[in-house]
Amino acid sequence: MPSTIHTLGFPRIGAQRELKFALEQYWRKEISLQALEATGAELRQRHWQAQRDAGLDLVTVGDFAFYDHMLNHIQWLGCEPARFGFDGAEADLLRAFAMARGVAQEDGAAEEGGTFALEMTKWFDTNYHYLVPEFHPDTRFAGQADRLLAEVEQAQALGHKVKVVLVGPLSFLWLGKEKQAGFDRFKLLDDLLGAYERILARLAERGVEWVQLDEPILGLDLPDAWRHAFERAYWQLARSAPRILLASYFSPLDDNLRMACQLPVAGLHVDAVRAPAELLRVADWLAAPHKVLSVGIVDGRNVWRTDLDAALARLREVAAKHKGELWLAPSCSLLHVPISLESEERLDPELRSWLAFAQEKLAELGLLRAALDLGGQLPAAQQSAWDSARAALQSRRSSTRVHREEVARRIVSSVPGDDQRASAFAVRQAAQRAHLKLPLLPSTTIGSFPQTPAIRAARAALRKRALTEEAYRTRMQEEIRDVVRRQEALGLDVLVHGEAERNDMVEYFGEQLDGYAFTANGWVQSYGSRCVKPPVIYGDVLRRAPMTVAWTQYAQSLTPRWMKGMLTGPVTMLQWSFVRDDQPRALTCEQIAWAIRDEVVDLEKAGIAIIQIDEPAFREGLPLRRAGWRSYLDQAARAFRISASGVRDETQIHTHMCYSEFNDILPDIAALDADVITIETSRSDMELLRGFGDFHYPNEIGPGVYDIHSPRVPEAQEMERLLRKAATVVPVERLWVNPDCGLKTRGWPETEAALSRMVQAAQRLRTELGGAAAGEREREPALIA
Ligand code: GLN
Ligand code: ZN
């Protein structure tokens, strides 16, 4: 039986980010809704054609979204939250954008009418953000999915054989949130299933033969009630549906494996990249010969070419076991990789030969199918493609750009104490207090100051060589001088240089490290029209030369106050990149850690006494299943400590994290052993800090006292109130005063206004609470004499 090839989904943003630009033009009222719709239709058509050209047997419909696929489902299923007050007469895209972006007050919406946008959160462990469905006891699913049906018709009219993709009912429900205390969204399942039944029946009527229902929550640790519901749900859906391909991805099925294999569906897709060890067990359990097994054999989460020989060997093993039809696919939707290498002419050819983006991954499926079905006798063109894939892999394996002996040697020769500061925190704290002589409740910021158009223009000019390196440096030094003056005038205690010279906190360092590469057009959707271009870590990571020392030293030379050095930590450097797949992630992380450590030590040598190592992505790396947490956390904390532990006791290491839950990993945050951690807490009204207090977090903490996402300037009293609240949770002599996060997206007027009130609040409390703490902490002026 010939095998089928298909994809779980295709990137929707367009090879030239056409969707992004059309959306933004539409929002700026430069193009009409019809023009935007036309762009969407054209992109769908193009992407289906790409699938057809690659020889796929089915094209996937339903993966396109103007903003987000979960938002599509909210509309298709008919559960738009009542708080938006839609009367049903608005165009569906207008309602979608209202839910995605909120409705501004000047548009006539009620003040407190609840027209803020739907919450947005990360799609499993990816960097894609989806809009969170809201559930109430009276939520009903009345949907007809007209728009989905229209897309199906569009594809059919183009002559494609269609497979529709939908997020499955249990995952959809799981990923939403109750908006009423005490209510359990699980109660909505029956009504929700009714809506799925209706939509599936409509698809069947249209002649759709296959529907892929994505249930990625099969890769999570689920409560029993949810696990058991799968059986009931799928029995019910199977009645009215076209043939269902149940798709799981991102994580092993584990305790859900047998259940998933036995559901009354026509096929099961599994992620053979993230869960290779399960593949044969799935083939065993999927005993029914009429069931399709779809093997996610090509990595949909990363940018590397597939090792075709190894993949073929795996597929042959499965084929020998599985009596039913075999389908081949990427492990998950290709949403998470860039579209095509075609627009990477400037990437060096060797590195380029190692990569495969979405389009190239589809071609790999074609090759694998041919090899599997033809038993090794490939037509000449395919044989030559196979040979060059093999050669590219060989060159990657043996390249001296990938394997650097000095990096390996360094890791091998590291000794147990390398990830520990020389002394315990209490000793360091005393040494730092004696050395730094900071006041009680020292004030600081998180690193970046407003990235003004002028700064960005200077960087663009440098790139286009309209500005010399020399002129650019002078320009950035002016910027640094300016922010130092402003901070001194504001009366901040610990200053920063402002990060004007940095485009992005990962890219800036990646560009200065060996082993990192940057694509010209490797965009991946993050949310809505927002795309990111993650760097590619292809080889051993090595620091060529100091990266930040000159800027920081220059900044310190301008002021008698302490200048805080500013670095991005190893976990964040890893998490926000495409990571090489030829060695464990933990090892790559450790290599980065050593490179950062060298920078930390050089900063210390240059007289920088306070160094911040940012780790906003620390929590993002957590595996989807709890069983994987321990080893991830141990490794991540160790990498951070390696980067931080090369300095003397007197040197104060800060870290910064934001916009994530900390409460369930507090011991691991403490295990970083940073002298000071600054976190984002103002949005939760300091509630986030409570966890640190209950846990008796041992080191110093700067809980953010104002939200940097809003241009609103809070009153000094508001910040004072938050600080007072903080002081009831954490002893005041261990508290710092700072905003939630960096200020690069803000303008200067609101930044200065907010910081001046923040400093005022700190000073007021210092006087008030200082008496109590004075016995414990010797206070001296903030200035270094
Ligand atoms: N130091 C960085 C800044 O201030 C931190 C950014 C972040 O937390 N994402 O911009
Ligand atoms: Zn932050």
C-alpha cells in the first residue's frame, strides 16, 4: 500500500510576511477589509499549492488564521464572550480583532464595559501565543463554522483533496479559562461536543473525507476526569464525522498511549521526534489494521535537515509492525518554523545546506515516501536529492565550525565547584554591603531605556553603511551619556547604561558569539502580526572577545554611582533560538554559560561591581510533563550559576525574570543563588511576591512597583503602597525598588515621570521604615566617595 504524505499545518504569515503587513495596513486604515481578505485568500491558495507541488496527497485547510487559530475556533464554535457585546451584525473579522486587541475607549466603548482583549498565552512550549477562550456557566457553543466551510470550498474549487484541521474538543476546552470562581469548564463538554458534531457533519456533507483533530493535551499530565472523557467524546464524534485523524504532538503520550490508540477514530498521528521511543509501542497498540498511523518523522519544531537514512530505518521498523496504512508528516504543524530557505541567498552556503524550513521539510516527506514505498530504488532526481542530503549531514557532522576543541576541553575540565560562588550568600551580602554602601531600599531599573526612533535610525544607518562604526559608537556614547545624566538627576541608586546599542537581548549577544547564525528572513509568527526571527545555534559556542565591557566601562566612567553591567543569561539565549539537535540542549546551554561567565569576569576586572544576568525565559524551558521538570531545572540552574560564579564575593550578581509563574519553582529560583532578583509583580498587586515570602526566599528581591506596558504614570502613593505591601512579606533590608521590566518600549516623558515618583516612594519609605531596619543594616550615602 503506498504511503500518504501530509502536513499538520503550514506557516500562515507568508514568505514575505505578507499577512503581517496587510494586517498592519488594515489596522492603520490604509487598506480595506476586502483587501485584507484577498491577501488571506491568496496566501491560502499559495500555501495549498506549495503542498500540492511537494507531492502531498492532501492539503490542509483550517490552519490559516488572520490572527490566531484558537481565536478562529472561538468564532467557529460560537463562544465569543458576551462582554464584547457583539450584536452579530459586525463582520466576523472585526469581532475577531476586537477580541484579539481589545476595543479602545475612544471607539465609544463603555469605560468599564470589559472591552479589554482576550488574555494571550503561550501555545504549549512554543513561542507562539494563542488567545485564551473564556468560559462561564452560561457559555454556549452555537457555532456553524461558516468561515471554515468557505475555506474548504475555496480549496475544493482549486481542485485540492482536502483534509481539515481543527483543535480537538478536549484540548480546546483545556486551553480556555473559567471566568467565574468555582465554575469548572469541564461542565461545558457536552454542549461543546454538540457543536463539534454539527461542524463535522457539515464537513462530511461537503465531501471532506478526513478531519485532523489536534489533541496536544494528550502529551500532558491530565486529571483523570479529562483522560476518561476522551473515550466518551470520540465515541460521540465518530458518529457524525468524516474520518478522524487524531493528532498528538510536542510530548510523549505516556500514560495516555493505550487510550489514544484505542479510541474509535480512523487514524492516529504521533510525534516521532519528541517521543521516538513510543513509536513502536504505538504501532503495537494500534492493532486494528484499518487504522492509519501517521508518523511525525520530520522535526516541525526545528530548522535542521532530517537525517533521511535514520528516518527511513525507523519508518521501515514501523512499517514491518503496523499492518494498516502509514502516513508520513512533520512532527507537528510547521507554524513554528520559517517558510522557505529560498530567500536565504545571503546565508553561507555550507550552513544553508544543513537546514530545512517548512517547504524543504515537505520535500523531505516526498523523498522518505519514495524510499519507503520503492524499497530503495529511487528515480535519478530523487536519488541525487537524497545523496546531497546525506552529504550535507556528513559535512555538518565533521565540520570544524561545529566542533571546537577548545569548547569541549573547557567543559570536560570543569570541576564541581565551578557552579558555586566562593562563599555563601550571607558572607557575600556582608561583603557587598561593605563595598557598595547602598542605602536601604536601593532603587534601580531593569536595563533598557527608551529605544527612540533616532537610536533605531542610527542602527539602520550603520547596517546600510551610511554610518561608520566610529560614528555609530560616538552616537551611542552620546545616548549613554544622556541616560546617565537623567538617572543621576532622578536620584536612582544603581544606574544602567540603557542598552541603546542593542537591537534585541539575544541577537545582540548571538552576533558576537561563534556558533550562532542569523537568517535574513527566517520569520516565525509569535502572535497576530508579530513575528520573531530566532537565531540559529549551529555550533559550539565561543566568545571571541569581550562583548559589553567597553560600553559598560564607558558608562561607569561617567558617574560616581554604581553602573550595573547587563547580560542575557544562558537559558534565555538558548530558549529564544533554534538550537542544534546533534547534542543535548543542556550541553549547548552550558557552553553558552561559559561564554557569559567570561564576560562577567571581564566586567568585574573592568571595575563593574554589579552585574545583571537576565533570565526572563527561565520558566519557558520547562518540559510539558512534570516528570521532565527536575532534570531541566537542575541543568538550567547549573548553567546560570556557571555564568555567575566566576566573581569575588564583593561583586553583586543580579538576575531578572518576568511575566511568568514562579510559585511552583521557587526552590529552583533560589538555587540560582543570585544576590538580587528583580521580578515583575505590579500587575498582580504584589501577590506574586507572597510566594517568595512564604518560601522564605533567602536573597535580595526587587519586586516591580509599576507596570511598564502602560503609558500611564502611576502616583507615588500607589508605588509606596505596593512597597509597603512588599515589606510585609519580605524583610525591608532585603528589598530593592524597580519597575517590572525594561523600559525600551516606553517614551521618555512617561519614563522620567514614573521613575521620579518611584524614587520619591523609595525615599519616603526609606525614612519611614529605615528606623526599624537601621540596626540590621548600616546605611551610608549612595555615592561612592
Ligand atoms: N534587561 C532587559 C531590558 O531591560 C530585560 C528584558 C526582559 O526582561 N525581557 O530590556
Ligand atoms: Zn523583564
